[in-house]
Amino acid sequence: MRIKINISFILFLFISTYLGFWQNALVIFFSVLLHELGHIIIAKFFNIQVLEIQLYPFGGIAYTENISKYGGRIELFVALGGPFISMLIAIAFYFFGKHLSLSSTIIKYNTALFLFNLVPALPLDGGSIVRNLLLSKHSYKCATKFMTRSGKILSILILLYNISLILNRQITISYMTVAFFIFLGALREEKNCSYIYLLNRNNKKVKRLHNLHVRQLNVSEETYIRSIVEQFSPGNICRVMVFNEKGEVVKELCEADIMDGFLKYGYYGKIKDIVK
């Protein structure tokens, strides 16, 4: 595992030190680092490989192997790890560290880190948490779409707030920078979710069938295969019932049948191609 400091964070630390706020910069650096270590501790508990940590002024990103393949619960716990550590730090200094000179800064920043990361919008931790709560009733792609949309809206609101500050002669681009990274993160999550099930469709499912929620999808022979694939989620099993024009069950298909058909017949393949 390696720790990588993003160029924006390096500039932030340099400017803060130059302006005489090196102590605040130090607090922010270690607060972000400990926040990400919270994610890593939970990931290690589930034997998930951690590849890299990237640190930004407003938070960080812990890059792990694709944990979505394990289902919603594990990804949910990993997402909670960071905010939990930030909350513990703020509480600890509030009750036991008030005599320290930087305690107010530590409490303030860790509280902000805790609350901000719980906003239900991807790529923030709150977006991952809510997405995985939605997986019992929605597909991974649909849940991701909800949360990335929230992320884009959040980035626009933050950008507008930064513009309002500039118009009021408070020159700053810090919020604008945060908005930029949130928007990029939302786009990345949106793009990646399209490949998650294809890459991990059978990963760990066979061993955990008795632990997975079963969803029934009712389709017709004219249904496009791709529309069924988009409803799959790593954390549950879908049973596909194929009906004809008379409303009679023609065949029952499993996820492997659908995925094999998708790979064989392509983007415009239909369920009838599999059934025949």
C-alpha cells in the first residue's frame, strides 16, 4: 500500500505554511490521513486488498480492489469506517483534549470531515452508504445513478456558493476546487458501475447463494437483454421469468443464462434469442 498526496493538497499545504497557518495545515493533513485509515482498517478486517491512498484538502480516497463484488454490506461497512474515525477524533478532543492549543481546530475540522462525508452523494462516503442500502430493492446501476446525480447537484451548489463569495469580495477558490473533484468523482462512479457486474458476475456468488436476497424479474421475449443486465446487483441473485404474449411462463432463466446471452448476442440481443 502506498500513500499519495494529490498536487492540490501539496499546493494547499505549501500556501498554508507560507501564510503562517502551518499548524492548521498539519491538523488537516493528519485528520484526512486518519479518516482514510478508518476505511483501510475495515477493509483489512474483511481481507480486502488496499492498493493506494490519495489525499486531498477536503478528504481522501482509499483505492482498494473492487469491493462492489462482495455485495452491499461489506462496501457499506468500509464506507462507514472513515466518518466513524473522524467522529471519534472530534469526540475525544472535545471531552479530553480541550486544554491543547489546537483542540478547537482539530474538533472543527474532524466534525466537518465527518458531516460532509455523510452527505448522500457519490463519491462521498454517504453516497456509498445510501447506495448500498438501496441495493435490496434497486439494481447497482440504478442506485449508483441516484447517488451520482446527487453528487453532481452537490458540486453545482458548492460552485454557486463559491461564486457568491467572490461576488461579495471574498476571493477564494477552495470551494470551487472541492466542487470540481466531486463532479469528477461522480462521473467516475457513473462510468465504472456499468462494468461492475460484467467483471464480477460469478465472484463469490456460488459460495454465498444461501446468504443472498433473491429478486424475481418478469420479462417478455421481446425484452432487450441489456435492460435485464442493468438490473443485476452484486449483493443479490435475480431469477428471470420469461412470459409469452398470452401471459404464460415460457422459461425460467438464471443470471448466467442472461450474461452468456448478452455476451453472445450483444447490445441489441433480445430474450427470445436466448429462449430459442
